[in-house]
Amino acid sequence: MDLENQQRVKDAAEKFGGDDLVVVLGSSDPEGAEIYAETVTLGDPTFAGPLAGVPLGLNVYHVLEEDMKNEADPAAWEEQIGMMEMVLNTEALAESVKKMRDANSKFSL
């Protein structure tokens, strides 16, 4: 997660609080998704960005998780995300983010 997006997440968490914030990731590879999920739950693992040492514990999901799909408008989902669902390893992406969420999120939906 780049430094600008880390700052946006940090600012949103400070403004709205963790109870009212969900981070939705769209990474195309499971390793990247896991690192991004770690960043918004435990803090920046590289210790280089605004979230270095800042364990926000936010709720984090991958956009391809079934919970996210169920919340979306079916037509918009198909138009915007449907193709990616067919070509990416949705199970691996969902599991990598779920693992971080289950272990490190302080908040629930």
C-alpha cells in the first residue's frame, strides 16, 4: 500500500473511528492482498509509511469475497468486477485477507 493510501486510511480511521470503517482491497495477487490487510490491521510491515507501528485493527475485506459480492448491486458487480472474478484466484485472495482480518481486526461488521 503506497504512502498516500496509508495516510488516507489513517485519516479516515481518525475521523470516523474503526467501528464505522471497512477497508475493501482489490489486489490481484494473494501475497499483496495479505500485506495490504496486514498494513490496515497491524500497521505497515515495512515501517516506512504513516501506518508504521500503528495497529488500526480495521475490518478488511477483498472485493472478491462473497460477503462483498452479496452487498453489491448485481448489475454493477457484473459490469465492474465480473471479469476479474473469472480470471483471478478468488479463493486464495479471500483466504489471505480473511486470515489477517480474523487474527488482527478489532472490529466486526
